[in-house]
Amino acid sequence: MLIRKNISLDDKYLKKLQPLLDANDGNLSAAIRDTIAVADTALIYHNSIDEAIKFLKEAPSREGINDTIQSGENIVINKTMLEWLFRYTKGRLTEEELVNELINPFEVQNMKELEGYLNRAARSYQWPIRTSIKCENINDPDSALVIFSNSTVNNREFFAQLVAHFLAKWVQLDVEHIFRRANSTQISFKKNLSVSPSETMPGIRKHFGYLDIVCKELDDNTEFWTQLMYTYNVERYNLVTLHRNQFETFAAGDAPNPTKILERLCKQSLNEMTLPDLLIAFKRMYLATQLVKNIELYLEPGKESVTIFHDFKNEKVISNLVEYFSNIFKEKGIPFEPASYASMIVFRFNEESGPINGSDSQKLS
């Protein structure tokens, strides 16, 4: 039965129908019948028109990646397995060749083009990651905010590291801060001209390459580090790490001077460091050596102090420990007053402050 209906179509929809009109010699009814047939077929395999349209739009990229799979350029990997790989390679920097696999620097002229390039690349690899770049100067930005949304945290982290490497090498932007949320990762970048393009930016190493040195050492001296970590684990970290020369001095009953070692670790002399920076480095170093149980810092200007907790019982050992730590502050040339208690040592750096509260205290000069 033939039913006649009046329909209204905007010009933009008539233009979309033009290929079907051409195929049907301009017959609008036939073109609409073909359109209905296509829609009916699409809805057999998809839950909605929107889903079908999305599938058809992504079909070319799927065909492209299928071609790369057949050629051996890409492979299919289980999603859970890929997530595992991303999770357990966090903290290690990728090589420049891998960055160039994702981003061809000769196809990107500015930050706006980079945004579009990254979104196309993500779609081509079937990664549901969307990239948004905000900056004032798209050609030579002094700072930028890059937002990665969708996908999982670990996928975004890996993708973000590649982008950060690219920006560091080609735009000399370094990572300043990273804000991680459930469905997005925001990274603020800032221009850094003090580092050459061949070197790794400090922000990238801090936020993305914090395990690089550790993993390199593990790869180069696997047997040694495996045994050492096993020993620390069995002994519940009740081991002390000291430089060989310092151990020899301690074994002779004297207190060594650890200043040079601290300076090497901080890569600057004590005279170049502010007191708060020195105390923070002091805490980081001696907690790592396990020489003491804990260290608490009080960094209010003019009232700085360090409280060191230990579990040594021998008075001579404690006295040497006080002298050992005092050598650092003497070398710095700042006035201080040490005091030793039953299980802690306190260094005050303000001579006018009141007495330290505590029991069984012994003031040391």
C-alpha cells in the first residue's frame, strides 16, 4: 500500500541526499527509501543511530590500523595486558625513537596543530584519549596547560610522557606541575632555556623518570641489588648504610665528617644552601641510611630545629653520633645548640629560644 506524506527538509539534508538522488536519477522518494534501508540495516547491528554514525565515522581509522596490523607495523594486544604493562613501567622514561613514532615534529608547526595531531593519532591507535592544549602564544609559548582526558590513569600517564618529551625537545617546555584526577590528567609546562634539547628536563625526570636510575642499576647489577634488597627485607631494614671511610672512623671510636658526602648528593656546597634546604637534604639522606629511626624538622624562620630519633643505648655511640651530625652544621658556619635525650638528639639554631622540653636530658656543648 502506497502512503503519501508531506515532509520538510532543510537544504543541508538535501545536499546529504545528493549521492542517493544521483543514483536514483533525481527521484526523491527512491532516495529516501534507500536512506531508510541503510538506517534499518545500521540499527540491526547498533543500538541507536548515534552509535551507528560513530561506528561509520571510525571505520576508516579501523581499516587503516587493520592494514598496519597485516603489514606487521602494529599488533593486537589484550587491553588488560596493556594496562599491566603501563602500570609496571611507570617511572621509566621512553626513548626518543618512541616519541618520534607518535609525533612527527615536521608535521606540527604550532601548539594548535599539535593538539589536532595528538587527537588524530589517538583515534588512529584506537586510544580513547582526548588532548586539549591551552596557551597564550601558540607559536612560541612561555607556558602551557595540557589536559589529557578519558581512558585510564596509566594509559594517560604513558601518553602524557611522550607528549612531555616532545614539548621539551622541540618547544623547550618543562613539566612544572601534574594534577591527576579520576578522568583527566592536567600538566602545566613552563619554558626552560637552561637545559639543552639533548638533555632530559628536570621536571620530566622528577615526574616521569623517577625510577630510571634505580632500574638502570638493577639491570646492570641485578645479582648484587637483588641480594641486598632480600637482606634488607629479611632484617626488616635494621641495617645501616655508611660510606666505607666513615665506617672505618666510627669503628675506631671517632666521629667522621660527612659534609663532602652530603654535598655530593646535593650537588652543591653547604655554603650555597639555605638552612631549610640543608635540613631537608639532611633528613632525606639520613633516613635513607637507616642510621636513625626518624627525623622531624621545624622550619619556622629564626626558630629552625632538628629532632633526631634513635634507639642506641651506648653513651659513647650517642656522643659520637651527636659530634658526627654537628660536623655538618659547624661546616655550614651557623650557630647551633645540641641536646641529647634518652632516645633523641635535638639541634636548635636559635640561641634565644626557650629550653627544650624533655626528660633525662643532657645538654652538650
